[in-house]
Amino acid sequence: MEEEADTGVSSRQERKALERAKILQRESERKIFRLVGRVLKKPEDERSEEEAAVLLLHRDTVEELCRRQVRRNVLKRKQEEVFDTADELKGKVRKLAVAIKQAKHLVVYTGAGISTAASIPDYRGPNGVWTQLQKGRTVSSSDLSKAEPTLTHMCIKMLQKEKLVQHVVSQNCDGLHLRSGLPRHALSELHGNMFIEVCTSCSPVREYVRLFDVTERTSLHRHGTGRRCSHCGGELRDTIVHFGERGTLEQPLNWKGASEAAEMADVILCLGSSLKVLKKYACLWCMNRPPSKRPKLYIVNLQWTPKDDLAVLKIHGKCDDVMSLLMEELNIPIPVYDRTEDPIFSLATPLQSEETDSYTREVIVPPNGQQDGSPEPGEHGEQADEATAVQ
């Protein structure tokens, strides 16, 4: 028994000694990294003999620090915004216009960059949400209900009307494509729509379009909005797909429409997307085909994207500037957003009387000036039951 006890004590002491040795080793390595880092920051002609000897002694550390610096420089370059000159922009847009005219099935992929003109922040630009968070800064919240479709949204809607664009695949949740008048059958909102809540207890899923942001109480894996289905009483949920989630709703995500459009596409135009998320959706890129059989790719973005090397043409310009030149080249007028024609007002379902205080977000004011999403007296019964059933 005494031998077993001694063995146990000895084993613990060995483990502790090993852990201490590891801690001391890590601390020693950190000191060497700091020392070598300080020397490398000095110009070569200002280093002392002792400092030069340090670099010779720790060549592996020097190489590792140099590799890290190269990676930092590459990352920095990828985050920088690049602008084509006016002549370059016109020349590139001319080529894009030719491609659009010749396309048999053009699909447009859109990201946050098409909504920045509506004062909605992007994600990875110099002032984007992720960029600010990585720098340790706070990001102020903004009410997206105040935003209206931009020139780019209206151009896309017009191109679809002219049958030059067959489908639009959007990462944005701001609902601006829908509000521009783009038909829903031609739209896939892969990450949801902030104005739409649904009842998944109903079959088919029942949809409620609201005039306010329905996501104020929802978050990752918590999608209940606090309101109830007027048909079955089930809890309504938002349609947003957060990072780390898998979107399963048929609408407004419309994955079926997106994948079918990608399968038929001969040209894909990416507008204002970093493509860092979209690139992960293999069905959108036809990567199972040989390169010569894949859709021709055109990208409009100020920053580097992981698909740049595969693009036929990369245009460094703001989406509104590019689309304005494109419509001029195609000789198609650009419609102006008209609130009286915003489809959201005809699609919206009035709240039930007990739900009038169920939100605090600002309401999109209808053309008639009504300030909230609550029903008029006597209106909440029959009309509320007319919430759209998503087929």
C-alpha cells in the first residue's frame, strides 16, 4: 500500500514538473519573439552587433515573424477599397453591357454593398460591421425601416422587367428588393426578410408581412416574435438565418428558385458582395462542372473577393455608379422609387387588436399616412385571417 501511495505521489509530482516546464518553455519563447520582433522593427543599418547576433541565433523565429507579417500585409490589401478610374469604369461597364445583352439566363447575386446608399452599413468595408468589431469598436444600431430602395435596387427591378435578369439571389435581410417591386418568384432572400414573420404550425407555412422590423426580440436560435397566428394560434417566428444556422423555410429564402436559376445561368453578376459567405453555397456556382461549362462571372465590388480569379471581369466601383452607367449603356430608363407603389403596403397583414403594442420599432408609413401596423376598428377579424399561406 505504501509503495502504491509513493507511486501516486511521484506521478503527480512528475506531472506538475512537466506542466511547469511547459509554462517556462512558453514564456521563454514569448520573450524570444518579443526580442526578435523589436530588433526586426529597426532599420538594418541601425542594429547593433548584439542585435544582429540575436537574429542569427533565432533564425526560425525571424522566419515565423516574417511569415506573419506577410499574412498581415495580404489581409490588409484585401480589405482596402480600390476604385477604377472614370475611363476604366466606362470601359468595363461597356463590356458588362455586351455580356448582359448576349446572356440567355442572367442571375444577379447581391450583398450589403447595394444597400450602403440607403445608409445601411455593409459588413467588411472600412466602416463595416465586422471591420469595426474586429477593431474593438462598438457598432451603433440603426432602424432599417427608414431605408428605401436604392438606385441599384430599382435598376435590378427594371432589368428583370425587361427580361434581361431572370433571377436575383440576395444575402440581404432589409427587404429592399421586395419593396423595389421585384416579383417574388424572381427573388431568393437566402438569409430572410426582416419584415416577414411566419407560422410554421400551419400547413402550408402561413406568412405575415409587417410594416415594421419583426426581429427586435429575436436572435441566434431564438426566433419567436411574441405574436400569434390568427389562424391556428401558433407562435410566429422571424425568417432570419443567422451565422451558424441553416435556413429551412421555403419562403422568403426560396432556395429552390436560387439553385434552379444557378443551374440554368450562363452569366452571373455579383453586386456589392464580399462573396465570403456566398462562396460556401456550392449549388450557386456549378463547381461540379468543368471551368468552360460554368456560368461567366462578373463582379462589382470595391474590395477583393475569393472569386476574383474566376471572374471574366472585376469592376472596382460603387454599385449605384456602375448601375447608372450600365443602364445608360443599355438605353433603359431608371425608375425612381415611389412609396405609393411600394408592394409592402398591399402585402402587409394588419395586426390583431391585442397585438398593437407588440413592437417598438418604427413603422414604414403608408402613402395614406397611417402610422402603425394596427387594424382599423372592426378590421382585425376577417383581414387578419387573410395572411398569406406560402405555397
